[in-house]
Amino acid sequence: MFRGVSHITMDAKGRLAMPAKYRDRLEESCAGHLVATIDIQSQSLSIYPLPAWEVIEQEIQELPSLDARVKRFQRLIIGHASDLELDGSGRVLMPQPLREYAKLEKKLVLVGQGKKLELWNEALWAVETDKWLQQAQDEESIPDEMLSLSL
């Protein structure tokens, strides 16, 4: 499970170092093989250990592709998926098209989301977090499914 927010940097070549707290889990769960793709609901990237991605990819491929909305979703999510690999220093090279989509610059935020990680431009993360906090204070914005949770 990935959790927490980590502020990291990307070098001029597009390499970013995975935080040490994630490296062992990534080596154990997927031998450092990852898949990154775009998040169509935000200007960020989703990064999955390869085995977790393979399950999701299969589910996406099994959707009815004659539906134009599904086909568009498949093209975006699977079409933008890129294989990544941790190098000996615990870094990954992020492909240029994904960096451009998420407007990734030197300062980044890596956010643990259970079975995946999200990668954000640090400034965009700050803006979105402020917006989400404001929305969370509005009781009407809470989905009915979440009202049964006891935190």
C-alpha cells in the first residue's frame, strides 16, 4: 500500500527518485517495473506497479469498445500508458509526453493512493488541494457512499 505525500524533484533529463519508503515495496511487488499513464480527471499521472496495472488494463480492454465513450477512454488510458523501470539508484525516467501532459517541472509531489501513486506538478497540487479542502467542508459535496464511513 502506498500512502502519504512526498515532495520530490525531477532532473533535467526527466528522472525522478522514488522515495526510499516506496523502493522496497516496488522491488518486492514488481521488481521495479511500473506503468505510468494520464489521469483524465486531473492534470496528473497515475503510476502503478506492473502487476496492478495488468489487472486494470485487462478490465479496461474488456469494456464494450463499440461505445464511443469507452473507446475514447481506452485510447486515452491505455494509449498513454508507458513502461517505467527503477534504475539501480531508485530513479525512473518519465517519458516526455507524460511530463508535458501533467506539466511536470523540477518540483513534484508524489501521492500514495493505496495500490497506485499519483504524480503532480507541485504548484498544481497546492492549488487543487486548496480547492478540495474547500469542497470537503461543503456537506452536500460528500457522496452518499461515504456518509457511512466512520473515520
